[in-house]
Amino acid sequence: MEAKTNHEKCFEEIKAYSAEQLARLVERGLAHAEKQCTELLSGSEIEFEEKDIVDKARGYLFEHKPDLAETYVENFKLALLGEKSLGEKGRTDTLSLALVDDETLDEMIIIGELCSKIQDHYDLHLKALKRGLVRLSKKITVEPEPEALTPKKLVQLLHEPLAESDLGLASKRHIYKPFADASQVELKALYDGILALLQESEIISEQENPASANFKVIYQYRQNQGGGIGSANPPQPGQTPAIPQAGTVPPTTANIPMDEMPTLRVAGVPGAPAGGAPPLAPASLSPVTARAIDPSLFQSSTASQAVYGFLNRTTPAQTDASGAPLPTIESTELLKVLSSLQNLNTLELAKSALKDSGSIGQQVNEAISAKTSEWAKQLSGPEANVIELVNNMFVTIFEDPDLIDPVKVQIGRLQIPYIKVALLDVTLLDKEAHPARLLLNELALQGLRVSAPDDPIMALIISIIRNILDKFETDLSVFSNNLEQLRKKTKIHETEASEAEAETRQKAESQAQLLHEKKHIISRLRQHLRGKVLPKELHALLLKGFAPLLLKIYRKSGEENEDWKNTLFLLRQIVESVQPRESAYQLGAVLERSSIIIRDAQSAIQLLPKKLIDNNLINGLKAIFDNLAKKYDTLKSVQKEEPEKNRIDPLELDPDAEPEPDPELLNQPTPEELLAQLPEQIQPGTWCEVYMGRNEEPRRLKLSSILRDSAQLVFVDNTGVKSEIKNLQDFLDELDCERSRVLPNEQLFDKALTAVINNMNLMRAVS
């Protein structure tokens, strides 16, 4: 609880610090914009039309600066909490109206161009910051949105208040550009400070923090606040606080790095099939009690000998009133005490261990202590050590981040049975092929793939655990029998899932290809619409007519064909014909061809699939031309002669001309470059925890296929029925900031035992 409170305090300070720094940034950025406007207006080189544009921007800033700054900071606070859109106008894999919305599109492009260099400059800071905020979100009750702190999003926060003004895009440019220039300088203090707070709270390490030498930023901030927020002992100027380095004792054994643990064989037993589970051990094992530990049983490795050393250590003897040692409790009596606990409702007890991982062990110790006191007896040293070791192992299991809580609760119900197994057969703690050990590993392996309590695999896990709780007294064959049953049922499930996956993958790959093609069509539409005015009357024709028509042509034969070129040329003619004009000559030229354009548009619509044909789509274009005809009559009556420069036909277009490509796509990595960044261990068959979006639980999914041409990934669930498609770029970003991750392929029993051994060695080293 104390740790959670400290993490909440850390986030509160991040919010307060960010708000103050951004208030300063927006104040200086807007002042910089106003100053630049003033300087431009006082110069002699500015043209009259440009002077009016700049004057509008300066006038707006002079009147609205305080309100704009206040709105900006409030919008940022909401964005950081994930309660406000960050300016994205829709997904790029859907034919959304917002993607081609006249001036908004150009505005977003301008912001992207201004911020790309800033984003690159602070790339390392942003990666560490995102990673830290994602980690922090797993420790507190809110989910901070890391994207809110990126340069592009911070500049986009100006979009909403400016959109409510009467400023045109040209005037807004004179605000965005100086604001972005100021941001490039001001963001350093913001990022350095947040990273310092994350490092101070041990969310990120010093090695992860590219600004680790800048802790004085936070110290100075706290001094300005009167020392009101944060830790009781802030670092002094120029001094980096002591941050635990790799190898120091962690707060819980579950967090011990595996590469620092003693050598322990965890990959199965010799002779096991490659990539498969170890074979079943014989069910008829001769129990080796913990009371008489044979050192020859623990000679397989250094870690094995460490286990023996712990189990055979001497413990202080308990004495009676006269000082004589108490007799030891009989093994049968001890097992009866444990069986009485095993038969209680362990579900509620296991749930309590989610909050207090040592609660089950505490109850075991209290029950044994009560009985030994009642009987005036004591545990033998080895038996006490076995109980302590197994209890500590289950503490690490309850603290393991790789299992979801419902799986931990079910596996946690086995804590008392596994104490009994270790007391009956101490080789459980050394033999990798022990049935009880293999069973726990198999249960955990299946549990890693469970995303929710209603997962089909969960029912199988629960039934196996219930069998053990109901049937296990002292017969160890219960574990080998349930292990065999678990393997048979999981094999059947995996066969069914594999058959379903083949069909699911085929459908998902087709869907992924369609999404990729839609995205391409949208980028082509954006390319031809950039800088153009698109009346609302034309939206339906574009999105329900030309977008699906271009998609159909592209899917059938690509872009190198006459149908594609003719359709795209017609689209260009339509868009050019509806641009605002104040020239009667140009309007006349458009109207002369209006009937041909309408006829060609009507014919194009007929090429759509029958279910998409809608002859009403052309009505908006007809209405626009009717209005143009009225405007033409008005202009013709007042414009007797026009300048020669106006005497051009706006529809005389070069059929082979191509507009400039979308700037946002110019610096995008190729599929080959993205695939080169994919970690080697991520291959079809790899299980991952996949980020599903804000306020959504991540899902445990298997990578089914990698689509190399379109840089997409297809995931399936453990039934093989449901699929999820991820763009590779998005998934790489999620991996980098730890929103998504590869699930480990470790054996849970071995992992927990190794963690306890490692912790024992560390504690021995510092004692």
C-alpha cells in the first residue's frame, strides 16, 4: 500500500510539474509568435495580402493569449489522463470523412512537418518517458497517456481553440511555426524533469534515463514550490540521488533478473523432444521425507547444493520451561494439520494473497504453531526449512507479472498441497522430472495464454486443481495422473485450435490485405486533395463513390492501367471544378464542361459493385454546379473585361501530372526496414501480451503470421477463432514502451525456486 501511495505521489508531481512547464512554454511560444508577427508587419518586404494574414494572427494573439494559454494547459491535463482526443481525426485504415476534411487535413500536415525534427531530437527522451509512464500506469489507478507529451501532440493541442477562431490556415501558420520553435528549446526542461521523477521513484533506472544528470531540474522546481511535493529528501543541485543499480536486493524475489540467478536447469529433462514438454515421470515414486535429507540427492548442480544447504541448515531449538528441547512433531501429525488447511475454502485465502503474497504461508505457520504449542512439540529443522522454502516460492508466484490474477489465484490454491509433496518427497526440489513439478509448470504454461476468467483453458486449469485438492492426501500418483490428464486434454484443445487457426489466419490475412489497400487508397486521395477546398456536398460522392471505385480497380489490376488513370483524372477534374473562383471566364470554362463531368461521374458510379451503386451520390455535384451558374451570371454582369492572367481554363489538366506525395509518408520506414527491427524471438508461434488500447485489458495472443509485403502481424487467441491485426510499426512502438511484450517461455516451478535461491544467496552475502 505504501509503494502504491508513493507511485500516486509521483504521478501527481508529474502532472503538476508538466502543467507548470507547459504553462511557461505556451506563454513564451505565443509571445514569440506575437513578436514575429510584429516584426513582419514592421518590415517593408511583406506584400499587402500577406500583411492582412499576419495582422489577423497578431490581433488574435493580442486579444486571446491568456485564454488560449489557460485552455491549452487544461486540455493537456485531460489528454495526459486519456480523457481527451489528441487531435487524431480517425484511423487511417478506414474510409473516414475526417481524413479528407478540407482545411483540417492541411493543418495536421503542417503540424507534422513542424514537429518531425523536434520529435527526432528528443527520440531517446521520449522512449524512456513513454516506457516509464506505461510502467507507472501498472502501479496506480489511472492510465497516463504517454502520447500526450510528444511534440506533435503538444502542438496539436492548439488546434481545438484555434479552430473556434475565425483565423484562416495561413494566419494559423504564423502561430504554429513560432510555437514549435519555442517548443524545441522549452521541452528539454519538461522531459528532463519528468524523467528525473520517474528515476527517483525507481520506475526507470539511471541507465535508461538519457537525462540522468539533470536532477537539479526537479530540485529547483520543488524549491520554487516551497518544497511542498515529492520526496522528503530531494537531491541537491548537481547531485544524482542514489538509485538501486542492477544486482542490488530488490523489494520482492519475483523481480530478480533471471540472468543474475544461480545456474539451474529449467528447460526440461535430457532426452525431451525439442520444443516439447518433458516426458512423464513414473507415478510409483518412493517418497523421500524431508526429515531425513540425503545429501547425495542434491548433487546435480551448484543450485541443487544451495537448496540442500538451506534445507539442512540448523534452526534454534525450542525448549520447555526447564530448558530441555521439545520433542519433534511426528510427520503424520504434521501432514494432518496441513490436510485440514487444504480442505478449507482455499479460494478466498488465495484471493487474499493477491494483496498480501505471504498470507497463505502466514496461515500455515500460525496453524502449525498453534498445534505444536498445544502438543508441546516443535518442527524438525529440515521440515521447517522445507515449509519456508515452498512458502517463499509461492510468494514469488503471486508476485509474478507474467500470470493474470485469476490464474495466480488458482495456482495459489496448490500452495499447501505442494508443501505436503515436498515434505513427503523432498526430491521435488531437485528433480526436474518430478510429476508434481512438471504439473505446476504445465498449468502455468497454459495459464500464460489466458487473458480472461472465461477463457476455455481456465476451466481446464480449475478442474485439474480441484482434482488435486479433493484427492491428494499422501499418494503422489495423484500428480502424475492429473499431469497425464492435463496433457491429453491440452493436446486435444491445441489440435482443435490449430485447425481453427488455419481458417482464421486465412480470413485475417485477407482482411489485413484489404486494410493495407484501403490505407493506400486513402493516402492517394489525400495526395490529390491536399491544398484543395472540398465542399461538403461532394463528400458523399468522394467517399461512397470514388474511394471504393479506386479500391476496386487497385485490387483488380493495380495502378498501371487505363481504368485507374481515367478514374483518377476524372476525380481531379471534379475537385478542380469546385474550387472557389472569382473569375467569370474560369467559371464559364467549368460550366461548359459541367454536363460532361456529371455524365462521366454517373458512368463511373455504375462500375461499383451493385450493392454500392447509388445514383443520388451525384446530386451534390449537380447542386454545386447550379450555384456556380448563378455566380457566373452575377460575375458576368459586372466583369466586362478580365485581366489576361485570368483567361485560363482550370480544367486543362495534364493527365500524367502527379501532385507532391504526402509529406507524412515520405519519411516512413519501408516494410523491409520495419521487419529488420522485429526482435528475433518474435516468430509465428510466439505468444505475446498485446496492447488493445486505452482502458482495455491486454490480451494473450499467439503470432500466427507475419505479412512482409504490408508490414502487418496477425495474432490469434488460444482457441484459434478470434484474430487481431496489428501494423508492425504500432507493435514495435508498443514493445518499446512495454505496452505489448513477448511472454516468457520459462518453467514456473523452476523460475520460482531459482528466484528464492538467488534471494537466499544475496541475503547471505549482505548479512
